[in-house]
Amino acid sequence: MKVGLSTYSLLKVIESGEMSILDVIDWIAENGGEHMEIVPYGFSLADNRELADEVRERARSKGLALSNYSMPAHLAQHTPEAFNEEIERIKQHVDLVNRLGMKHMRHDVIDFTLDPEFGTLDYFEKHLEQFVTGCRQIADYAAGYGITTTVENHSVCVQGSERVQRVLRLVDRPNFRTTLDIGNFLCVDEAPLVGVKRNLPYASLVHVKDFYIRPYYESPSGGEWFVTTHGNYLRGAILGHGDINIRQIVKLIKASGYDSYITLEFEGMEECRSGAKLGFDYVKRIWNEL
């Protein structure tokens, strides 16, 4: 098991200009991280190959693996031309992943910023063929580089464990798996323990995060809360401080025999570097205790 950090966890200091992506690499290495997941928010590598090469070499010099590249994508397009343009755009990111020396990539199948109406079962069924066709094309292209592509339980339309499994089974490619996020099931009001048990056999990478959870009838007063599909409230927490049963989920992951990358995603209100460091320490400690 190797614990690392998603660059998304330090987005606030990246966007403020306090840290560059190269500084993030240094910080992760200095604070006990063993790998870094690249999420291109606050910076871009797709149109800056010189920076991409710097990232690859800086990570190598620090002994830090580049574990995964996670990008937004939207396959539910209205015309064949727009669909093909999106596929070609994603393929350019596959090329970038190869340039970075990476072997794992997550791409969304639908824009995660869309309103809840785009997460209905009807919308999922209507666009399922596009999701499957697009994922097959991208996976087949990535196979030429030896890259595994994945769908995450992310973006409300494909966030529940059963919908993720349906996409996986229909795509039916050996290099197409799931990036399993232990907390994202809550966004569609699925119990994390249930979602993790269902999808762990298909996981090629695991995200760990924590949330504070409040029911729909107890609206919090202020803070960075957001609403689930059924009106409950979530807010990012330091790993181990929130309401998800992290210890039991880590126990499930360890018992399954999974022994690859575990990526911490910190989305809390606390200062992001201190929140991430506490999360590192917590997941390492409980992994060793179990």
C-alpha cells in the first residue's frame, strides 16, 4: 500500500499562487507521501508540455510516483461531431499521461458540474450507449500505451455503485476499471460501506476522504456544505474527523488484498496542507493497526 495525495487537495494554495505544481511535488515528498495524483485544476499540463516534462522529472528526483491523472470529461454530447471532438480531446490527455510516464487515468463520462436533473436514471439510460462507446474508444487507444483507464463514482449520473458496475460490464475492456472513491457514494445517498463492498473488486485505484454528514431536516448554519441528491448535507472533513467509518472501510480494503495506491483527497475548510498531513498520518496509522 502506498499513500499519496491528489493535487486537488491543495487547490486553494495552487489557485492563490502560493504554491506551484512543482512546489506541491516537493511538499508531498517532504510530508510522507509516496505518490501524487494529478488533477489539472489551478494549472494545466495538456497545453504546456515543457511544464509536463518538469513535473515528470521533479517527481522522479524526489522518488515520488505519479499514480493517476484525473480529468473532467463529458460524453453526453448532442451531435456526433461534438462527441468525436470530445473523444479526441480526451485522447490528447492520454498522450500526455504517456509522456508523464504514467499508467493510470481517470476520465469522467459526464460533466460533474451539471444540475441534479442530469443525474436521473432516465438521463443515465438515455446516454448510456454514448458512455460505453466513448469509454471503449478511450480504453482501446490507451491500451496501446499500456495505460489503464477508469470511471470513478463521480458526477451524480454515474456515482452510485450499481451504475458504475453497469458501465464497467458493458465497456468490457481489460484495461478499463474503476477509481473507487470511498466518500463520493454519499453524494447520491448511498452508504459508503455498501458502495465500497460492491465496487472494491473492480478497483484499480482508491481515493480516501471524509465528510461531515447532516440530514436534510438539520440545515447547518454557514460553512462549505453542499447538498446530496436527496437533500442531505455534506462538508469535507480531515480524514478521521468526519462521520464516515474510515477504519471499517480501510479494513475492507486491506482484507480484499488491495495493495496499490491509496490517494488522499482533502476537501475540508481547514488549511489544506495541515488537513492533508493529518490525513496522511491517520490512514497510515490505521492501515498498520489493522
